[in-house]
Amino acid sequence: MGELPAQVAAPAPDGSERPFSLYLHVPYCRVRCGYCDFNTYTNLTMGQGASAEDFVATLAGELRAARRAMDEAGLPVRAAQTVFVGGGTPTMLPAADLVSMLELVCECFGLAADAEVTTEANPDSVDEAGLAALAEGGFTRVSFGMQSAVPHVLKVLERTHEPTRVPLVVDWARRAGLSTSLDLIYGAPGESAEDWQRSLDAVTRIGPDHVSAYALVIEEGTRMWGQVRRGELPMPEDDDEATKYEMADAALGQAGYEWYEISNWARPGSECRHNQAYWLDWDWWGAGPGAHSHLGDVRLWNTKHPVAWAGQIATGHLPVAGHEVIDVGSRELERIMLGIRLREGIELASLGNRPDCASAERPDAGRATPPHLVPVVASLVADGLLDAGAALRGRAVLTLRGRLMADTVTRALTQ
């Protein structure tokens, strides 16, 4: 049994116990989209332990090993507050398998009474009976990969569903009692502003509980990256993507959605709690090929290929390929970088809690904006990147313009 580093048991910086979540990675897809750089595979029969039909049994081995290793490391048992099944396309597996995965979570860690349990799905990978079975088995939420409502954009993105399928599956999910989310991608090669508006109009007509909208990033090594290099497709333009982000914020705001993180909007009370676990420094275990975990002051990542992942589990080992211990400076930078993305922003006084600014030397730490940042904050407000009213109340909160330049704001606040 592989040991976990002692630092996994480190408490939160304020001494509190972090909430706990689980991410379960299902690596199978029917088609690998050209822009995708996730750890996904279209081969469902990779051999014993790594094939789709064996996946739940192999995952059981990892979850049980993880629980034992956490016990050995002195981590307290904490029921999962959220569970997120991602991929890949988790709904390539039968609904009964996904429910079995949730039962394993309950067996190994426990599940909070009000836990949020989400699965990702493609619109053409579910049917009404399967969604009903997920709801009956304990799932509370489904996130559909819509991406666009425009056929030629879906074709460029190599998505396999028809636009007319999306309102149908959302309706099925609602009937089953599941909360719904739609994922969108903007900035695809050949997507006009009119195309993007058409997708936004479709989303607001469908009316899911939650919407995520991400700018297309063409990652090196993907099939789309090769198409761009060969001149077959144009590279997305920053100005075009900024305009489309503003269009999304306007359309979703008018439809009653509120932004709560730069790329996420929700009806009040329908924010994705699992996403918030990442942004608010919760602990989580990531199970499955290539999944990442965060426990205490440690990040860990699993072996990527399903065959190698399954082989390690079969020999009784945790399938952890590596880890790193997060130092104080990195943790503080991440706290600011992630916190500034949220609607609530971050407390300006907390920006004085740098490793080189001990509170004993800074009597004003925790009560006032650090003096060296006062002109920085004033400049960010003057440039329209931080909300002036929030700054007067002691918080750094991004404006719409600031959301488009969040990295610039982070650099300024961490200088």
C-alpha cells in the first residue's frame, strides 16, 4: 500500500478542518473532439481492469485503498459534501454503473445528507430512463455538454449531437428531479457573433439552473492545434472572445442568472458547490486514470493510462504517479488567484498575510488594506478593473472589465 505524505493532514491556514469532496474520472468517449486535451479514450475494451465493463470494480479498488491510506495518514473521516463524475463521458457507462460508483463513495467515505452529486453527460449519451435511474440512485445534478446551438460550430468542434437534442434532455432531467447545467464554448473557428448570440438565445429559452461558458483554448498537441498550424482553421482572437464573454454576461444577466465565478452563472441557489470546492481550498480525492487530488498541503496525480492505472490497483497500490507539497507562498498566490475569480472577491486586508509579512510585524493585518497595496487598489479601481464600492468596503471584487483581465489584477495584487 503506498503511503501518503504526512502533509496531507495539514489543517487549513486558519486551523479549521477542510470540507471533503470526490471527483471520479471516467475516461471513455465515443468520439474524441479535436479541441480536447483531457485524459480520454475511445477504446472501451483496453483489457482486464481497464475496460469500460470493468471500470467500477477497478475504481472500487482505488477508493478503498485511498480510504485506508488516509486513515494511515491520520486524516479524519469526513463525509463527502460533493461528488462530481467527469470525463470523458461518464454516461458512456450504464446508469447502474454510475449509481454503483456513488454507492462506493458512501461505503468508503460516507455522503453528507445534503450532498451535491453531479455527472457530466453528452446530450446524445443519455435517455429518459437513464436520467430517472440516476436521480433515483442519488444523483442530484447533471451537466450537459451543449457547447453550441449552431450546427456548423458543432461540426468544427466535432460534437456528435444535434442542437434539437439539448432541450429534450434538459426536460427529461427536470422530470426526474435533477438540477441542470449547460456547458458552452465560445470562440470556435468560424463562429460569428450572430452564431454565439443564437446559442445564448437557445440557452435562455431552455432555462437550465446553471450555465458555464468557456473561451476555446487550443492546446498544443490536440487535433485542432494541428489544423491551426496547417492553416486549415484560424486561431481564436482575444478581442473576439472578450466580446463574446460580454455578450454572454448580458444575455444571462437579463435572463435572471448571476455570475458567481468568471466562467459560471446560476440562478440564485443553484451554484455548483463542487466547483466552489476547488476555488475555496477544500480537500478532494480524485479517483480514476489521470485524476488529481488535493489533501492538506499536498497535490497528487494518478497514473494516466487506464491500463497502467488498473495494473497498479490490481497489485494493491494506490495509482498515484506523483505529488508535490504546496509551500506557503504558492498557497497564498493560489488563494488570491482563485478567490479573485469569485463574485465575493477577496478581503483586501488578507492580502497582507504574505509569508514575508508576519502578523506580529503588521498590527493592522486582518483589519485594513496593507499600505503598500493602497495605491495599487486605487489604480485598479481607476482602470475599471475593481468595483469601487466593494473596495471602499474592504474587498477586491472584479468588474465586468476586470473579469476579462483577472490575471492582470492577480499580478497587481501579489506584487
